[in-house]
Amino acid sequence: MNDSYGWDKIVHNDYIFWFKGYVLDGSFNSVAQSLSIFLLDLKNSDKTLIEFLSCIRGHYSLIIHNDDAMISVVDKVGTIPLFYSEKKKILTVSNSATAIKDNLSLNESNFDSSSILEISMSGYTIGNKTLYHDMKQLTAGECIFSYNNCFKKQYYHTYSPWKVDIRSRASLKNELTDVLLDIMNKLALSVKGKSVIVPLSAGYDSRLIVSGLKEVGVEDVLCISYGKENSFEVLAAKDIAKKLGYSFKHVDYGSDYIRSYYNSNKYNKFRNFFNRYNSIEFTQDMSAISLMHANSELDSNTIIINGMSGDYISGGHISHKFHNPNILELDKGDLFDVVMEEYVKKQYGLWGGMISNNKNEIIGNMFDFLGSRIPDFHKVDNIYAIFEFLEFYGRQSKFVVKGQEVYDYHGCGWRLPLWDPVFIDFWQGVSLDNKYAQRLYKEVLVGNNWGGVWGNIPI
């Protein structure tokens, strides 16, 4: 285990507990104490342990072990990775993929050709795969138990957007408002006494974060933007911050700074430490955050809160084809074929010429993942929702949430309120008609008009 970049360790007489991240209800100490009880009898505790893990609210990874047993867990979105290998009946778990790679002396001869293809076409692998056959990553909502020389993997949470709970539009609007208020109140408590920074644009998600913070009484917030200073996004962000009474900073840098930083030893150090061997880097905020860090504008008391991934979870990525009544009336088999075709077209087109020759292999790999996670996936109602499921465990948990590693590297804390488990649970049950084009989401945000920034400031 590597104790850098936010990882902490508690050594107790009865166990050792490694953890990183944050929990919103309780503390890591209380989590450790509860898990230590499960360690005493893992063989007979599976069901109650799964129930306990499913109730933890926050974003984290943890490992707890004693001489006889171990529990390793990543959160419901997979924000902080854990890697493992089972070779020669020896289970190895680590927060560092490079450590496992070096420990097993993995090299090009151990490459998984399907992983190489998947990364080439989308930027990330499918399921738990890495570039190496003998090294895997825990997927979102997954845990490992080890006891009496037994090794067991289990899913304690699976995002299941086909489990729709039909409610009236009015009921959904009230419930979403209540959910957002709960999330923002929990967020406010978790950042009390911290220096809060929000990367702000003109869009819905980051605007929701800052207006939500204002709604629940958080007064000390710095809004930052980057890019061309006179762009629509920057000008709108500046107006939003001014309306809310928050400080605003445009982080100004040019192509020379970007070129210099990405060729520097500092960036190479980042890549080497956070290399997961299963996805490319997500460095959207890297230039702005690295420059602020270099100017001593960030420290360990800083909490950065971005809007990931409100657009996805609220329905903004759903294909227009699934709003066509003729498509939805297809039988399950034909509709499933449409889902897979649409998903491959959207997510595996980095090199357009590769789709025609490799589409069947990619779809076959996704079939394998679906079968391992949802054994009866062909039978689910609302089969179109498989599209959302695949993105949740693909692009979102493998690539987009990697953006938090930029903050980790620069010694900052972070929060992901729009990946709060309560938010995930809400959207899981919302129907296609209310999700499509983010209808419900946009209607509620504009209608509530928190902070007065949803009417006269263009979105």
C-alpha cells in the first residue's frame, strides 16, 4: 500500500485499516470499528456485510485486515481505485497498479489484447480488466473478502436504471428538490471550516453546485474559470459568482504554459503514480489547478467541488433513438441490438475506422461484462436502460471520475455531490420520458431558481 495522496492508515490491536476519501454519515473510525466485527466471522457475515456497505454514503476506498481475513471495498462509483491479482493462489490487493505490476514483473508478454483494443477505441477497458491479464481493478460497487485462504468477490451495489418507479411529474419535482436540499446540506456540513473552490461554467451542473451551496448558507466560496477570458462560459460564470456574492477568479494561462507543464517532470510524476493501466488520463482541470498550486493558492484545507456528472446521471447522454416510440416497441432482442449499436457508435469511435472491423469483438466483451454483473440482463424491463448502465461502468467510473486525481496530486480534498449515492438512487428510478434531454432536471433547477441565477443569466 502507498500512503501518498490522501491515503491514511489506522493501526489497531485487532486490525489494520487503510482508507481514502470521505463519508457523510459517521466517520472512517466508526466504519473501521463496524468492519472489524465482520472480520471475525466473514464466512457467515456476507449478507449483513453487503447491507452495511450499501448504506455507506460518500466516496472512498478502504482495506481492513487482520492476520486471518481481509475486506477491500471501492465506493458505488469507483472514484478511488483498488487493484488486485490472484496468482499462484496468492491474493494481492493494492491502491497502486504499478506496485502490483512490478511485484508480478508484468511486461508486454502479459498484455491483454482485448484491453488494448478497448482502450484504443474508447480510452478505457471494459469491466475489471487492465492492460495485463494477471491484474484486475475492483469495479464500482464491488468488494473482495478473503478468509481461510478463500477469495470471494461480490457486488454490493449495481446501478439499475431499468428499475423504474412510476410517479407523477409533480411528485418527481418535489422529490428531486428534497434530494438536492439533502445533498447540499450534507455537503455544507462536510466542508465546514474548509476553503471551497468550484470550477464554474455557464452550464447546469456547476451552476447547481454554487447555487445549492448558497441556498444552504455556505458563504465562503471561490468560483474559478479558465479558457478565453471573453468567452460565453467565462462571462456567464463571472455573472453567476457576482449574483451569489462569491469571489471569482479567472485562471489565465496560454499554450506555452500548457506545453511546458505537460512536458515537465511534475506531470510525468502524476502519470506514473496514478497510472491505472486501464484508461487514459482525465486532465480537464490540470492546467488551472497546477498553476494555482504553483502560485500557492491551494493547500490541504482546500476542497474542490465540480459538477461531475450531473449531465449523465440526469439523462443528458441518452440517445435520441430511445425516445422514438417505434424503436421502443421492438421486441427485447431487437431493441437490445439497437442499444448495443448505439453504445458502440457513441463510445468507441475515437478512431472511426476501427469500428467496422472490431465492433463484434467489442460487443462480445460487453456481453461478457453484462453477464457477470447482471446474469439475466436479457430479461430486464426497459432494456434501453442497458445503454445508461454501460456508460456508468464504462466512461463514467473508468474515465470521468479520474478527474479527481488532479486534485489529489496537488494536495487538495474534493467532493462529488452529483455522484452522491442518494442522487444515484433517485435517478435510477426515473422514467425515460422524464430523463430524456434532462427534462426533469432542467425543469426543477430553473423552476427553483436557487440564488436567482437561473433566469437572467444565459445557460
